[in-house]
Amino acid sequence: MTDSEILELIRCSPPKGHRALFDEYYTYVYAISINILRGYGSAEDVEECVIDAFASAINKLSEDYTETIKPFIGTIAKHRAISMRRSLVSKTGRNVPIDSEEFAPLESGERVEENAEHLAMTDLLLQRIKELGEPDSTIIIQKYFYERNAKEISRMIGMNHAAVRMRCTRAVKKLRSLLKDFY
Amino acid sequence: MKKNNIENMFDNVNSETVEKIAAEYPTGDKKHRDYIYKEVERRVDGKYSAGEEVRGVETYRPRPYLRFVSAAAALVIVAGAVGGSGYLIKNSKKNSTSERAVPATEVSDNVEVTDALITTEAATAVTAPEFLTKDELIEKINNRSYENYDRVNIEYSLSRNNGVSIEHGIAMRDGITGNESLTKTWTHSADYFPQSLIDEYGLENLLKEEATCNEMFFYKDLYICIYSNGTDDPHQYEVTDRSNWKLDDPTVFRNLYSEDIAVDLDVYDIDDTTSGTVYLGRQCTEARIYADPEELQERLEKKYDIGHPKAITEPGDSSEDLITETILTVDNETGFILKAVTSIGDYKEEFAIENISFNEDAELPPDAAYIKSRIESCIPNCQETAEYDLSVLNKDAAGSEESADEEQAAETANDNIKTTYEVNSKGQTYGPGSYSLEPEYIDKLPDYVAIGIDGGKYTGYICTKEFLNIFVDGERAFDMQKELGNVSDTAVATEINIYDKDGNFKMTRIFYNEPENIK
């Protein structure tokens, strides 16, 4: 469903429009949230952040909104996740690394080069994950990016959880051999 | 270089990567999404008027976990019909001495049934299954002696998720040159696709798009992979340095499912009792390996230092009494795992070798000329690939073409043979025929072909045109003489004139032929 269709639906029938908004951007918001909260919060914290972000977006999304939704909802999700991370950090006493993306980037050429290198490595990582074939690549992403457990993954891809674990372990081994220089 | 923990592979990924992952890999099943959305609704409570309900907006598209051929990366895959099928492994003489190979699917775990299905000769050769003890079996598998053969071909199928997805592969190794190839093709049944996807894209399109194939060539220092699928999209290729690629380390067979099991035998429990069977005409040993899934996971994580993501703990699941169990069929001679059927509760996956052949029975991996021609019909998957130095491949391919040219030259030389025939007093050519005595070579044969009849008792010449005007196939006319003359009730006796080199009549001889060979 396109943004304009979602916005039109929101104007005609807000509940349906909001559900459409949620369905279209759930993964995106979840991905932003987990990426910022990784290592700081639990799965429940991530879900709380997602719920909060959508509730906030729906409340802020006026009927006359006509812009692209993605940056709008992405920004809300990012701010909510950063806010939640600060809250979690204050409880645990952990520090947020200064090199995290949320901080203003340093402007040195070295930093730019480092970022480019990191991006290239991430691209390579995603490429190699794809090359594992399915369902292994999905299992790896769900497990290590979204931090889903085997039971959740098993429901998503229709395998039992033990089979998911077995495939996951083998896939990680293979991935590590493909990325020997990094891991 | 400092190594990273693989469980932290997604630490500090940037927004762009997050977006890519979100677009490619949806998360959360519908039930869970519904639960989350209810919470969202609760927080925006009051925004809806009474009686308004959220129904009928099922726009959730779980972009399949299957969308692996993206325009950008185009990594995986293609329909097996491409390329690889041209290199189907010929049936191993060791496997089957007749023309008929034994499909793995026809061979059950039961010895008696297996014997009944293999070819007669193979069954005769292997009548009393012998088997390895548990310790011998482990040693054999770990020795991987199949890698000592100069040439090995393996064709296999791997059925996952109770047959919903099938991987078919052909692996070839030339131990002399070190060149290898591995073609993997994936196909899926309709059950593989969520209904929402089928509704949106249509089953036929999905089946085509996800019928994917990787043709991987490990040629000298090059790794070349051609990705394609069942659609009309152009095939893409990727080239990199072979040393960067570990899928053939140390041989391409280490990339197969059999190796997944072989390398982790130590983390399984193995039944002390083994039994003998015959599979693909080879003496094999069957054994059962098993483990509690929880324990197996722990052992594997410990062995490979694989951890869980930091924030999430994996809940135990001791309430479900599942056992991971694999029945192995192992080749007694080489230790290769020819078949492995794994079941975990209601989940099942089955790996089965369909053909295995060694040395002279095995084909060589595709050569430079073939790989080059495949690349020429594809587009590079990125700029780096487009600029990759393929001079080694091109040079070797050119060498192959030169050889082909030499063969062509030899053929051309043969074409000129006719000009070397002797010419008789009437200006007609005569001599031994350098080509088969068949109508298609009539222009290349002399006017009179020298022959010997009855073991050389009579010699002379036949008039080529006259002879071929009588018989459908001149070679066959000669071949049939002795046998038909003595035993056939249907053979037709045909008189043939014999001449001298100048075309003068010498005698008439009777040729015996089946009616269908007489014009």
C-alpha cells in the first residue's frame, strides 16, 4: 500500500488507515528500535518502543498530512528508541558509546573513511547472508538482527523451533567461514 | 585484523542498512503483530469514535524470507536448467552397470527393498551387506577418503521442511588441476509461500522467481558464480578471488549437507548398533545419531563459540520432548554420507546422493571455454565484477578454441582426401573409401570403392552410386552379410556387381540384407 493510499484511508476511516500504517511500517519501526536498543533492553523494551512510536505517530499524523510517511515515522521511532535507551542506561549505569550514530558525526576524513569501510563490510555481510539461501538467511537475520528467539522464528517460517536452532547453528558456522577475515 | 564476535555482527549498523534489512526481511508473525497493534490502539484510545473497528486492512506483506535475488546484490540463485544441467553427471559404472541409475528416492532404508531395486548386475556384485562398527564408521567419515580420488562427481538432493523446499546440486572436482564446480538449484512447493504473497503476486510468478540457481566455478584462482532464476531476468555473475571464498575449502564437498553432519559427529550421541545396507549399488553402513535439541544446541554453541544476542535470552523448552535424530547411510569404502534423514518432531529434512562417481567414471568440471561462454551471456552484478581481471580465463578459453580450430583443420584436411584418390583411365576416381559408405558422403567418396568380400577372398570395386542406389545404408549392407546369410529368414538376397579399378565388370556377388535396408 502506498503512502497516499494510507493517508487517504486515514482520512476516510481512521482505524483502517492506522492499521494500514502499522502493517506497512511495523518492520521498519521495529528495525530502527532494535538497532538502537540492542544490548540495552529486552524484547519487551523493543516492543514497548514500537508501540510508543506508533501511538505517537498516529496522534501526530493530522488528516491534512501529505508528505512521505517513512521519514516521519522513522524519526519518531528513532527518537523514542534513543529516549528509551537513555532511560535504560540511567537504570543500569551503562554508557552510550560516543561513536554511535545518534551522536553528531565527526567531520574528519578518517571518520568518513571508517564509515565507508563499515558500510562496505555491512554490505558484504548482508550479501553473504543472502548467499546462505533460505530459510537460513531469514533465520540469521531474525535471530541476530531482530533478536527473535527460535520459537518466534519457527512461527514465522513454519519450522519447529528445534529445527530452527539446528539450521541457525549451521548457518552461523557457514557464515563465519565465508567471513573468515572478520569473525 | 581484529576479529569480531559473530553474534555481534549487527552492532552499530547504520540507518541505511537498517532500512535495507527492514525492506528485505519482515519480522513478526501476524498473531504477534495483532497483539502489538492492540496495544497501539489502546494508547490512542479516544481517537476513534465508538463502534469503529479495525477490520479488513490486511496489507501486511511478509516480504518473503525468500526474496534473495535482488537487483542490487543478485546473489543467489537460478533455475537449474541453466548451464548446470548441461553437466549432468553421467551414471557411475560403479553405481550401476546398466544404463539405468538408481534414483535415491527409490531406495528405502530397508536392505531387502534396496536390493530389489538396484540393477541386477550391481545386486549380484553386492549381495551380502557388510557394515562398519560404530568406531570404524566414525573413523571412515572423518577420514574423508573420497577426497583422495583424482576426480569425483556427486549429484544430490536436499529436501527441507518436509519437502516444501528442495535443493538439487551437482558437485565436480578435478583433483589434478584443483578446479571444481558446484551447481545448486532451489525449488519450492506452493506451501512455501504465505497466502498473502500468493494473493498479491500469483503462485506461478512466485514459483518462477524463487526457482533459483547458483552455478559456482572454482577455476584456478578465480571464483565465479552465476545467479539466475526462473524468470526472464538477465543472469548475473560475480567474480572474486578464490581465496576469498571458503565454500570449496579444502574441497567443494565440504560445502554439502553431508559435511554439516560429518564435522559435528562429536556432538551427537551415536547408537552402538549399526547395520549394513546397499545404496546406489554400494556397500553402506546405516547408523543413528541423535541428541536432545537443547543439549545439542549447547554443545554446538560451546564448540563453535556461538552466543546468543546479548539482550535476548533463549527460553528453554523442556516441555516439548523432542529429539533430533538422523539416520545416516555411509559408504563403506569412502566414508561419504550418501544419505541422511533428519527428523525433529514433525520436521523432516532429507539429504540423498543420487549419483556418485570417481575417476574415469566422473566428468571434469566445466572448462574455461564453457565458463567464459556462460559469463558472456550474463551481466556483472557490480562494477567490481565488471572490472575483474579475467585474463587467465580468457587465455585458457582461447587455448581451447585453438584446439578446436586444430580439430577443424584436421577435418578440413579430410575433406580434401577426395582429391588424392587415384584416377582411372576413364577419368573416374577409385580407392579405399575414407568415409562411411553412406549417402551423405557420396560427394566425398571415390567413384569406385575398393572392397574385400568373404574375408578378403574376393577383392574389387563397387560402383559407389550404384551401390547406394540399392541400399539405404552401405555400411549396414556390408555389416549384415555373414550373419544374415546364415540365420535370417527375412533377409533379401541382392546381387551386386564388382568391378576393377577402371570400372570394368568382374563378377556379381550376392548381398544379404533385411528388406528395410533395400531401396
